[in-house]
Amino acid sequence: MEKTTPDRLVARIDDDWALAADSLQWILQRRRAGGWRGVSFVSSSKDILARCMREKGVPPDAAAVVLAGLPNTFRQWRHGYLTGSQP
């Protein structure tokens, strides 16, 4: 599996999980020996991202905090990032 090199780290979920993004999608990453690895790639909605987080075993409380800060779709997040209206 290749290492991911996202354009932007969106959120550090905990010591073993992070959410990143490139120009096309959110990237759920898991720390493994040798670095961070992309385990899910979501270009649609926050609901699908939440499902991927559950299925991959991201701690529910940590996932909820990150998800609460995201808009409903990747497209909305990307627009906010590109226009500077997202943190």
C-alpha cells in the first residue's frame, strides 16, 4: 500500500487516526509502521465518511468531534477551504 501525501491535514483524530484531504476527497488515514496510510477515500458526504470511520474502527467519541466540524459534503468543505471560509 502506498503512503498518502495529502494536500492538507484536516484533523488529527487521535494518536492512530487522522483525516486529510486532497483536491478530490477526504482521506481517512491510519498510522502504521512506516507512517500514515490512507484507508478510506470519500468524495461524497459526511454520512459516508462517518460510516467508513465506524467500519474501520475509529473511536466513536473522537470521530464525533471531527465530524461535528465538517459540512455535509466534501464539495462544501472544499469550497470553504478554497475560499478561506474554513479553519
